Amino acid sequence: MSSSHVRIGVQLQPQHAQYAAIRRAVAEAEDIGVDVAFNWDHFYPLYGPPDGEHFECWTMLGAWAEQTSRIEIGALVTCNSYRNPELLADMARTVDHLSDGRLIFGIGSGWFQRDYDEYGYEFGTAGGRLNQLAEDLPRIETRWAKLNPVPTRDIPVLIGGGGEKKTLRLVAKHAHIWHSFSDLETFVRKQEILAAHCGDLGRDPGEIERSVGAPKGDPAEVGPPLVDAGASLFTIGVGGPDYDLSQLKSWVEWRDSL
């Protein structure tokens, strides 16, 4: 098992909590030693009471940029459908500067229909949303180069999902990080498909960091098989109202023991 590049993330789900609790959780996560803090880009809770407390993604990332000093921050993931791509690029560039170059630009094509219906976006089809993402990613990258000032760094793009024909090809073309939502066996198989897309595009698949949701269980038992399969970023999801970070601590301790 190669352990030199294992990183630990936390997804502080912005649901069922007052913002003061989220603020405290971000501070605690940084103190614990996490590498990345993510939120998510939705307008309503994904589980629990459907009309529970919830906060918006990108304004929160701006606050995190000022509150934190070491960790990377980002959305796991932002929804391409909710903002004009030129505006989204500018928002990301701004958070990149606010954070002194600590933004990870996580993006996906969207899936939660209630967000679309309640906020007046056209839901369409999964294929259509992926096609739109394919059109918008080059626009985002082009806008970054036009902005004044330009981003502080080549902003890392994280793409989440495992669709074999469209999503993984977008990963091969645009992403610095691929986030997989799959189990170990599927993760291994989809990496082979990703490598094939990289071959078609002339890209080294080793340039793409593999990110996974941290599975339940003892990190020392469930982590190594995923590391052996190529995963190096493990993210623990935590929800409100109290943001119990005990599992996160276990994963950070495992990382530090490697």
C-alpha cells in the first residue's frame, strides 16, 4: 500500500443546522488536521425532514475562505445547472483569491429534482444535463484565463460520478480529481474505463487523483484496499445539527499512522 499521498476530507452537509454550528464544525475540522472541507450544492436537505434548515453553497465557501487558513475548500459538488458558467467561473476565481489558492472546483451535472422544480430550473434529462456540462466546462476554463486578476493557481477541477460514456470522458478531459461514489469492485472497474478515455485523449491517467467517500468501519481495515486500488482522498460525510466529527478524527489518525 502506497500511503505517501493519502488525504482526508470532510463534507459538512449544510442541512439541519444553524450556521453557527457549521462555522464551529469547519474550525474543528481544521484543528483536527483534515486536508479538505467540502459542502454540497443543494437548496433543500437530501435526507431527514425535507423542509429542514439549509444554507447555500457558494456564499458559504466565501465565508470558509476567510475563516480557514490551511485546508482546501470546495463543493462536493456544485451543480452546473444552477448558474451561468461564466458567472460560476468568476465566483470560483473569487473564492480562489479569498482563500489564497485553496479552492477545489468540484462540479457535476445535477440530479436532485426538487432543487430544479422549486427554483425554476429546467430538469430535463440526465443525458441532457451531462451534455450541458460538457459544453460549459470549456467556457469556465476559458473565462478563468480572461478574468483580471486570473486565478492564483490552476484551480483543481473535481468531477463526481461514474457514468462510463460521458462522465468519465469529462473526467479524462478536464479533471484533476475524480470522485467515485461506488464500492471497491466498481471503483476498480471504472478506473479501467477512465484509463481508456485518457488513452483516447492522450492524457496520463496518473495525473488524476482518485477520491472516494470513506466507507463505514475501522479506517485501518477498510482504507488499505481502496488505497491499493488507487484512492488517495477519503471524505467523511457529516450532517447537522451537531456535526459529530469523531469518525473524521479516526480517519485523520489513520492517515497520520501511515
